[in-house]
Amino acid sequence: MTGFKIFLWFVLTAVLYAAWFAALWPLRKKNKIWLGVALAAAEFLLAAVAAYVDIASAYLLPRGWQCLLAMFYTVWLADAATGAILLLARCLKKDGFKGALRFAAGFCVTLLYLCYMVVNAQVVTADRHTYTSEKLTREHTFVFLSDLHYGHTQSRGVVEKTLEKIKAEDPEFILLGGDITDEFTSKEDMQYLYGRIGALGVPVYFVYGNHDRQDHAADVGGRTYSDEDLTAALTAAGIRVLCDDCAELDDLVLLGRENENAAGRKAVGELPARPAGKYVVTVDHSPYQYDDIAKTGADLQVSGHVHAGQLFPLRLIYPLFVHNICGEYRDGDTVVYVSSGASGWCFPLRSQAHCRYEVFHLTTP
């Protein structure tokens, strides 16, 4: 996302806020507390629905409408928060607020919230985890990177900084957990990115996500690269694809799963045998295949996909339907760690959790 596009996003959001404020002012100037409460609640509900449609059901709308809905989401949520704060202040003050003050407060809150979301989508930091097992005969440190969605949300400079940070961790290997690229990634950007990752001088293993093969490209104007182009770029970079396949590293076994919605994904019973007594790390883009997680008998599974919801309040809503949203969970005997992901989907906004890559340290007792 270029600086000009982000500036334009701010301008359009500001204009939209002004229009929304003007539309609601005839109601607000009635100066009724109950009406203010109802409007704030309605705006919060609208924001939650907008976030869900834009993130969890993204392909219900064309690309342009998704961006417009994201702007409405920002306006609705910020205006609801402003209304709630001013209603509380009014209860203490006993007087209403003039239109100019109400507009200025809501305008500032909207732009501040937008600023936070934009900055939060551009800053990627490390999250560190340590696990101990008697199966291990030596220590291992590896990096898990997922959901970079390169080519749209973050600039090349931001991605370069992330890769330099990962290299500085001095990992034994890197696991790419899917959605490293997506439907908005050009062929040139895809080739550049994998070439850059391959040049880090660290063994790299890759599993497919639900966007890497541009499965939904028909909804956004068509594919920019083919499956053959993607395979060629990964091969040229020396990146090993684990597609329902294993890699053995002394006392460690890496099991990479095909993406959960791919027709060729194998049943757990069809997977290669994992040597007994070795520590097994499963890499699966989706954390929702609960039966598979329990049946693989892995010691640790690392996943991404969910972005911790990306937009507030989805991280609060998702657990009503599924678990394994963000953080550490347990399915059977397997510890499951779900990364919040290194970027976001579709537009340069993120308000749920920070952008992360995960550093795992496996050690002996």
C-alpha cells in the first residue's frame, strides 16, 4: 500500500464521517439520552457486521465495496465510541454538547482510530515461545511466518525489515505457514518475495494457505500467476514445499499439511509415517481441523489463517463459533499455537492483535 493510497483512504474516511454526522444530526440535536444510547449501540452493531462481512465473508462483495465498507466500519465504530464517551460525560455534566463539539470529537476519534489501524498493520514484531520435551536430544530455534499477504497491505520496505529481523533471530530453519502471497500479488512481487526469502541463507519449508494459489482470483479480476509459476519460484529459491509430506531433522520431524480446502488433502491415515520417539511439529495453515490435529499425534502444531480476527470486535465474536483463534490451545495431546499473522487481508487496516512472526525455542528438560 503506497503512501498516496493511505492518504487517500484518510481523506475519504474523513469525508464519509462528515456525511454520516450530517445524516444523524437531526436525531442527535433532540438531545435525548435514550436516543444517544440507541444510536451508539446501533453503530457498534453495524461496525461488527461490517467487520464480519469484510473479513470472514470477504467475497460477498466486490473489491471496491469491501474498501468502502471498511471505511464505514471505521466511522461507525469510532462514532459509537465517541457517543458513549460523551454520553458518560453528559451524565456527569448534566448538559448537552453543541454540534460543533460533537462533530470535532467524533472526527478526531475516527482519524485517530484509523491511524492506529494503519500503523498497526505496518509494524511486525517477534512473539517468542519455549517448549520442552524429553523427545528432544538437542535444542532447536525456528521461525514461523504466516499470512504475509505480500503485494497489497504492506510496502516492500516493511517486508524487507521483517525479513531482516527474522534473519537476525539466527533460526535453524523457517516455516512459511501459508498465505504468504494472495490474489492481489503480482507475478513479479511473488517471484521477488520468494527469491528474497531464499536468499536469507536459512533452510525454508512452505505449506499452502487458502490464498497462495490465488483460489479466489476470479472475484478480483483474475490470476496474476499460475500454479506452475508459484512452484518454479519456490524451487528457484530453494524452498521445500511440504504438501502432506515430512522432513526429518535429527530428533525433529516436520509434517506439512496441504491446505484444508484443497481437493488433494490427504486423510491423516494416508500421511507418511512419523518415526516413533521423535518430536513432531505439524504445520497447517488452518487451525480448525480439530479431528486431524488430535489424530496426527503431533507434539506441536503451528497455524495462522485467522489474523486474530484483524478487525475489532471479531476476536470476541469468533470464539462463539470456533476456537483456536490466536494464541496457545490444546487439541488432544497436541499443543496448538495460532499466530496472529504478519499482516492483514484486503486493506491496510488492523485493530485486533499486532502483526507477528513467531520464534519457537525447543529445548531438552
